[in-house]
Amino acid sequence: MPHVIQRLLAQPGSYVAGRWRSCDSTQPLLNPATGAELAQVPTSAAHWLEEALVAAVAAQRLWRCEPPAMRADRLRRLAAALREHSQALAELVTQEQGKPCVESLAEVHYSADYFEWFAGEAERLYGRQVPAPTAEQAFLVLRQPLGVVACITPWNFPMAMLARKMAAALAAGNAVIAKPAYETPLSAMALMRLAEKVDFPPGLVNLVVGQDAQAIGARLCADSRIAKVSFTGSTATGRCLLAQSAQTLQRTAMELGGNAPFVVFADADLDKAVAGFYAAKFRNAGQACISANRLLLHRAIATEFLARLRALMQQRRLGNGLDPTVTQGPLINRRACERIASLVSAAQAAGAQVESFGHWATDTGFRQENFYRPQWVLGVRPEMRIFQEEIFGPVVSVCEFEHDDQAIALANQTPFGLAAYVYTESASRLWRLPGQLQVGMLGLNEHRLSHANAPFGGVKASGFGREGGAEGLDDYLAPQYLAWGF
Ligand code: NAP
């Protein structure tokens, strides 16, 4: 394991003003697959917030004046460091979060992609000249950085969710104070170690680690030195942060929960559709915001689709994600398993049929209470909780439809609007559906939605703001209009 990661596990803590800080009180961080202690993590970060704010404000004043090429260079060096240590970082992600190592490796490279993409965007950070009404005037639109950005991130992609925010914020000339999920702080600490190693100036990126999320969030939202709160997490927490930031009128970005429909029409290419669904559903054991949450099948192909899906689900192999034969790790904790079990049993009590699949890898050193076997739930109806709520686990909920209008109505029939997937060979359907489905992202015969160069984000209760793409940089800039008279 490389030196940076060894050092991190030896002294995990907050990273503030370019220094690593511990606190008197710590808690063990456990591997969700095995229960092994990974590190002792500080319980509180409140103590460091003022220092982080002062340092970030000072660092941002200098960073914003650096030539974009220099900002880009630092971002590229961070991307290169991530790639250089990718295997060790992937093992770290797997140990704290649970996903199979091959998925963690993809997460590390995906994180590096964002730093590389936004390095390029920093170099293309153009303004605009607007035609003026007279020859004695010039109108210009500049794009200015916002200042200090607070980034609050979830546990399901503990490195990627922070990388997406940090890359765009820094490219645009901002400073960052990050708060990772308390269940998975080590990946964020590793990112900070690498930022330190590639010479990001002290105070430009800060990390506060503690279990006092509510206090940290309230403090960040109440401080007018924070120009923007960028949040990824549940819709409930997003609402709470929005209410708090109303006082300071900070800019906010809300990357919230999803409940993606996966719609398969009768004319779909079933090989493609089954493979696409399986990948979109089971990545990270279903703990992804764009996970295919509701499988909507045309009645004519439902039996055939489910027969093919059954064959894949039977092969799922549960265990420690460090074992290369494992395809499904644990869920993040026991509470997550209990919540999913309650959604499934409520559906069953209302008449749905449930079946379980998958099997254990041979190793027996697991915390079995953190694992959830893949299941499908047939005969789901829109009024059921399992249809309306985000499942966030390896459970397939299935509805059937007969007509296009029915499929569209079912797809839109929840408060969420993050992603949807549609499989059909009809060009006219593919052309019509984007206007009819209320989502921020739509896969058309395609399940791979998330890329550094494309805008990721939702509508309705899935929030607002975009990460990635040209739109992702805009979210960290404020237009400034200059009216120039000669
Ligand atoms: P969560 O409970 O909302 O937590 C997310 C982050 O917010 C964590 O860092 C958490 O800290 C912090 N937090 C919790 N309560 C807070 C409060 N009152 N004030 C300030 N911060 C607070 O969400 P989660 O369960 O970790 O993540 C799963 C959710 O994220 C799902 O709904 C998923 O769909 C969504 N998600 C969305 C996207 C997207 O791009 N749209 C991407 C990934 C995930 P602690 O961990 O310390 O409590």
C-alpha cells in the first residue's frame, strides 16, 4: 500500500488550513463486510470550522488570481496521483464502503476523469462580449468564481461524489470546505492527502470530519463567507439545508435522491435491455441514485425478460468486495437492510410476489446482518411504498404495462426526477419520449449515464444543479456584466 494511504490510516482526521487535525474523542470505523476496525475517526469537527473558513477565504483570494493554466496543472496532477495509486485507493473504498473492488477501481478512475475534464474547462473559461447599442460603449460578461464552497457528500460513492464537486469548484477559482459522510471519511481523506502531495496551497481544500453533521451543516449554511453549499444526499437532508441557507441566500446545488424507471417496450432489443437493466440495477448493490429502481415491462415481453434476468440474478455472489469473485458486497449498514426488508414485506402484504436469488462466496468472515440478497418483487402497484420510495438496494420492483401512455404515466408517477432508461427500437418513440419523461437524465437504449463531460443532475424532488459538462463549471461561477463607456 502506498505511503500516502498508510499515513492516512495511521492518523485519520480533519484537514484544515493545510494541517491534519485530530480530536480527543474518536470512534472506530468498521468495514461493513467484515466488521474489522479500519481506523479511529474523530467524532467532532465543529472545533475546526472557523479556522477552515478563515484559511479558505484567504487561499481563495490568491487562487482566483492564478492563471487558469496553473489551476489546470494542479488538477491534472491530482488526477495523475489518483491514477497512480488507483489500486490501493480502490481497496480503501471497498473496505470502508463495501462495493466490489473492480467497482471501486472504476470509481477512482471516474474521479480522476473529473479532475482532468475540469482542468480543460478551466482553460476554456471564456467570457462574452454583448453587442452594445452605441459605438461609445462596450458590454462584457465575465464569469467570476463564487468564493468558498461547502461540499457535503454521501457514503455511496465516497470518492467520486467529492471529486465531482471539488474538481469543478477549484477549476472555477473557488476554495472548498468538504464534509464527507461519517460512514466513509477515509476516501475523502485520501483525496486530501493527494491534494496535499501535489501542492494545492494550504487552506484551498479543507476537510471536516465528525459525526455532528447537523451542527456542521447549520454552521456552514449560516455563514455568509460560504458562497455556495453543494450537497449530494437524501431529499430530506437537502430540504433541511435549503431551509437553513435561506437566511444567507447562499447559492445551493442539490443532487438528491432518485427513483429511476427502466421502461422496456415490446419492440426492444431484449439482449441489450436485460444487460442494461442488470448493470443499472446492481451497481453498488443498488445503492446508486440513478439505480434502475422500477422495472416497467410491456406485457408482451415480460415473461421472456424475467426469465433472462433470473439467470443473471441467480449468479450473483455475495461477500467481501476484496474477493475478486464477489459481485455484490454488503449494504452500508444493518439499518439499510432493515429499511429495504420493510419495503419488501409491505409490498408482499399488499399482494406482491417476492423471490430471492444469489448465493454466498465461500469465505464466512462476514457481517451477515449487513448483506441483503438480490430479490425481485412482482405485481408492484403505484400506491405501494416500494414504488414511491427510493429502494437503494438490490431489489427489483416490477410493474407491467400495455400502452405507451400507461408507461409514461407510471414512469412520472413519483416525486423524483433524476434519471430514466428507455429501451425500444422505435425511432418515433425515442424522439417523443424525452419531452414526456420528467427527468434530468435519460438513457435511450443506454444504461451508462454518468460521464465527466455530461451534465449530471435532476428535476422535481431530485433537486437542481448539474455536475460535469460545461454546465458543471457554470454552477460554480457568477456572471458579472460590465457596461463600459468610452
Ligand atoms: P444523507 O443522509 O442525506 O447524507 C448525505 C450527507 O449529508 C452526509 O455527509 C451526512 O452526514 C450529511 N448530513 C446528514 N444530515 C445532515 C444535516 N442535517 N445537515 C448537514 N448535513 C447532513 O444521504 P445518504 O444516506 O448519505 O446518501 C444517500 C442518498 O444520496 C440517496 O438518496 C441517494 O439517491 C442520494 N444521492 C444522490 C446523488 C445525485 O447525484 N443526485 C448521488 C449520490 C447519492 P453524516 O453521514 O455524517 O450523517
